[in-house]
Amino acid sequence: MVLAAPAVLGLAFLVLPLVGLLVRAPWATLPQRLVAPGVGQALRLSLVCATSATAISLLLGVPLAWLLARTALPGRRVVRALVTVPLVLPPVVGGVALLLAFGRRGVIGQYLDAAFGVSLPFTTAGVVVAEAFVAMPFLVIAVEGALRGADPRYEEAAATLGASRWLTFRRVTLPAVAPGIAAGTVLCWARALGEFGATITFAGNFPGTTQTMPLAVYLALETDPDSAAVLSLMLLTVSVVILVSLRERWIGASA
């Protein structure tokens, strides 16, 4: 078959770097490196920040997806394009944009600082904001797709029985699109966990405060490549687990 050769080359191109990581990982010293103070600190911070960013994305992203899928919003195509911009925007550019918006002299940040004494850049909260900025579109796209695929007749039936819009959304719409919300949540969390560019630009790289796992990998690569390989292996493991979970549990695709 004509396409077989380029298909194999494409697969090799994607798989070989991962194989190289597995082959060159310092397996003999892996346990000691995993329990190193810096590794545990970066892992805990990554988990907390990614989970917080996902919670924010759920709180804001699900209503936004519903607005895009179920309302005749003027300029809806423009709004959808704006929502998906972080997907294609270089992460460093996203970090610069966050600084200009939420920095102490930013468009919004100057008022937060003056009124509440809140400064987001170079703080743990800044990490959460940066991760939510780049990860929320994954959730919105997944939930919007689920809403568009759901049968609206059940919602119409609930409305004819006297249910309010909020009750219909809570008792009919949400259960119907729950698999899409679950898949979007996991993708959002995984993207937040792996965020690097916007985080280092907006929040910096301070151990214990803003140094997440990807930033720890970057720093370790300059001084201790073996530690960088161990941290990368941990992130690779998380990514594989996420993909397997999505495929088998929520998407339900057959192998």
C-alpha cells in the first residue's frame, strides 16, 4: 500500500522520542530522585494549581459552552473564535497578554492592586490564572460539542411540564452532557498540568511558589539531565493515563 511507508515513518517520528526517554531514564536511581524534596514540591504545586485551574474552568467554561451552543448570541462566531484563540496562541504570548491585563500596571491589575491589594504576577494564584487561560478552551470545546449533540427534545419536554430553565439545565441538560463535561475536564486538567510558557512568563519560576513540574524540568535540564528525564517520565505517565482513561471510560471507543 502506497500510504503504508509514510504512515510508519509518521508513527516512528512520534514514538521514537518517547522511546528515547524511556531508554535513557535513570532507572537505577529513579526511586531516590522521585523522593527528592524539589520533585515532591513541584508535583504538589502542579496538582494543586492544575486542579484549581480546572475548577475555575468548570465554573466559567460550562456556562460559556452553553451560551455558544444553545443561544442565538449576536456575533457568536466571533465569540467562539475568541474562545479558541488560546489554543493557537504561543503560550509565551499568552503570558505577556496576562501581564498586560493583570499585572500591577495592567488594564485590570492596576485596579485590583489599588482596590484590594491583589497582585497576581509571580504568585501561586498567577500560576492558576495562567493555566486556566490556556486550558479552559479545551473544556469549552468539549462541552459545546456535547451540547450540540444532545437531543433538545428532552429539554423541550421538561419546559412543557413547567420546569424552569435552571431546573431543566440542572436536571436534564447536565446529565445528558455529563460524558462530554468529564472528557473536557480531564483534557483541561491535563493541559493545565503541562502548561509552561504562559506560566513562566506571567508567574515566574520560584521553587515552592510558582515552580510547577514543567518548569522544574526546564530548570533541571540545565544542571541535571537525569532529574529532568525523571520529571519528564512522570509527566509522560500522567499523560498516558489521561489518554487511556478518556478512551476507555468516557469516549468509549473500541481498541
